[in-house]
Amino acid sequence: MLENSNINLQAINIEPHILILELSSTEYYIGTSKSFSDPAKSNWRIKRIVRISGVWNFQYPNGDQDFKFIWDDKLLYSYK
């Protein structure tokens, strides 16, 4: 019976959906979605990782880290 259970439902974590694109050995895109994995929906946080002069830089579309971007459009955004 659940009313007598010691289960803490808040302790259950759902894994996010993660996609990784290796465009080259110096440029990667990582997409994370909290709710579902449809790459055509605007609920992705997209991170661009690029190596410039030996230093790895982490960039986001327009510097924005919100979950509001479309994974399928990742190459169309301006990153900073």
C-alpha cells in the first residue's frame, strides 16, 4: 500500500534527452531537452563547444542558455 510506503517520489530523477553532434575534431554541439526528444520542437538548450587557438570555448545561441531552441536548427544560430 502506498500510504504506508517509505518511497520518496521527489527523489526520482528523470534523465534528460541529450544529443551530440561532432561537426569536426574542434567543434561539437550538445543539445539537452528536459521534456521530450523531438528535435524539431523548441525546447532544447544547445551548447556549442569550439576550440580556438588551443582553448575550448563554450557558447550558446545568442549567449542564451534557456530551453527554447530547436535542435534541428542548431547550425543556423549565432553563438556567443
